[in-house]
Amino acid sequence: MTRPRFEAVTIDCRDKHALAAFWCELLGTTVRGEFGQYLGLHATTEGHPRLVFQQVDEPAAGRSRVHLDLDSEDVAADTARAVVLGASVVQEVTDFGVSWSVLSDPEGNLFCIVPVG
């Protein structure tokens, strides 16, 4: 029996090209292709899911129930780099003896930069 596999995370956005440019620079990847309202990135590591941006007319309302966690060897440095690229820090969190950053990308989509491990 075959099972589905995790292929991509799709993010609704107002400007797929601008948002893809932000994520390509942050993650060190490139655009895989574009079809209609969709623009997909190459996975950052073979076998891992990739990001796809779906351009929509209306902005998202309220808080998203899904966000990305990016692991980091240096949370502070990677947080600062994300901000230079256009992200905003939403919150710095310390819980269970671990510290991480909650950020929003240029369109307000939340993501976290968390320590490796």
C-alpha cells in the first residue's frame, strides 16, 4: 500500500514574487517554478518539503493556525538576518529553559527560529 508523502507547505499571499524572494534569501534556496497563481521553491534539503506561495486577492484575517519552525545554530544571528530581509520580531520566548524568536514575514505569516536540538 502506498501512502501520501509530505510534499509542500502552501502559503496564501498577496504578492507571491516578493514573498518568494524573502523566503529564498532567508532559506538559501531558489524558485522551482511558477504556474498560474502558484510559485514554488526548491526544497532546502533533498527529501524535505518545499514552500509554495499561492497568490490570493484577499488578505488573511486573524491569526494563522499553522506556522513554520526553522532550526538554527545561532537564534540571535538568524533572527537579526531575518529582520534585515524584512521580517518583524513578534515575540522573544523563553520556556522550558529554551529561548526562541517568533517572527512574521513581510506579509504577516508567523514563523519561529528555534535552537537546533
